[in-house]
Amino acid sequence: MKFTIFQESRIGKRKTNQDRIAHCYSRDSLLMVLADGMGGHLHGEIAAHIAVQYLTHVFQREAQPTLPDPGMFLSREITMAHHAILDYSIEKGLREAPRTTIVACIVQDGFANWAHAGDSRMYLLRNGRIHIQTHDHSRVQLMVDQGLLDVRSAAVHPNRNRVYSCLGGTHVPQIEFSRRTPLQSGDILALCTDGVWGPLGNEGMLRGMSKENPMISVPSLLSEAESLAGDRCDNLSLIAMVWREGEDDSIDFADAVSTQTMAISGFTTRIDSFQRVRPTAKEMDLSDDDIEQAIQEINSAIQKFSK
């Protein structure tokens, strides 16, 4: 496989960052996953962390160096991540199960499979256009689908952050799965939270992602989204990957990845963990000791459901 990938997450104007992002690849398979812990619910950042770390953990176990069925992997393991979050909430005696959106994509054999629940998005950009975009599982999107709102009104609607499908919570998630989609050289896959696409819109996402190396375009897009959102800026997270096919060197980035020399059992992983960007803030959801304990409990939940 040949590709260029970059990810970044920022706290915005919030006290904590409840987004979690990761990518992980073997010699012949790549996983990208992003989750947005729902701030209106208890321990949203923990729900997002469980979801992202769980999928990454199982991917490392099973992609040796490929997955037998990427679509089935997403179906099975996203559902298991949901149950791991519920189990965590039961063991902790939480009054309300923590919740998170999720979007995950696997690239293998030149094809992409993805799945999502909630309003975190994945874009497939091709030849300067948005070729495919995930469909938000939100109240506002339902109103747009029914002709009750236009896109501009939806962008400023007071209920634009209300989702009807997520991991955790009391309802079984409605997970939407893609078809097995062939990739072309130069295709861009971008996974992002609503903190990014909300201020930018599709036009801003397309303009920012179509021009440059993701090492440059990702930080630039996050900065633009921060500026547009102002004091209401949510957490912002974005993973972008540019696909290269065969011997095509038309996209010759210095940081391009080639997995040809990796060992069959080898993996490269980057996962963003708990961050305390503003340690002087008076009100924190979790202290440093709480973080360490939470990580241990998360690892225990993941081990239990990934056997």
C-alpha cells in the first residue's frame, strides 16, 4: 500500500477534548477511526476512547496482514464497542451510559469499507469533487430530508447537534455501512467531527482538502474552522489520507507511506489519548489520578470484549 496520512485533534474553546482519533496499518490493511464523545452526557470522552481503542486493538489482532472481511469486521466490532461502553457504565454504576458518535474506514486491496453512527462524517474526494459523503444521523438531517429545512437553515438550527444514533446510551445504534468501494490514485478519504465540517460546510471542506498535502491541509482546515466558529468552537478532529495506486508517483509527498517492506506481523499505530490542554482550568471532569484509573478500567473493558 502507498498513501499519505495525517491526523490532528484540537480542544477548541471547550474545557476538555472529548474527541478521539486513531489510524493503524499493517502491511496490507489500514484502519482509520474517529469518535466524538457526546458532551451532553456523562463521560463522553471515555465512551469515545473505548470505541476508538477497542477497534484499534482488535484490528491489530486480526489484520495479519489483512482482514478476512473488512465489512464484517466493522459490523461486528463496532457493535462490540457499543456493548463495551454499556458494560463500563454498568460496572461504574453510572446513571446514564456514556455516548459517542463513530466513523471508521478500512482500506484493503485497493477498496474502502466504512461505517458510521451519528454526525461524524467521512468524505471521499475525487478529481476535485465530493464523490461520496456519509449521511448524518441527526434530527436536523431528517428535517432536511423531509424538505422542512434547507442546508443553510440546518447549519444554524438550535438542534443541529442532536443525533438519533450513537454508541452507548439506551438505544441500539443504527449503524450505516458502505458498499465495498474501489479507490483511485489521488483519492482523499477524510474523517472529521462536526466541529470541523460544521463551520466549514462542504464547500470549505472541499476547498481545503483538494489542494495540498494532508500534512499541510489538515492543520490549515482546523485553523480555519476554529476561526469561523469563534468563541463557540467545539472540539475539532480530522484524519485525512491520500491514496496512491501501484507505481503512480503523481502525488509525490515526502511523507508518503509505503508498507511493502513491513513485516507480516508488523503494525504502525497512532491513537490520541487523554489530553489536558488547559491544566490551570478550575473545573475538570477528570483529575490526573482519575485519568489513570479510567485508562485501566477502559483497558479492562476492552480486554473483556475482545477475547
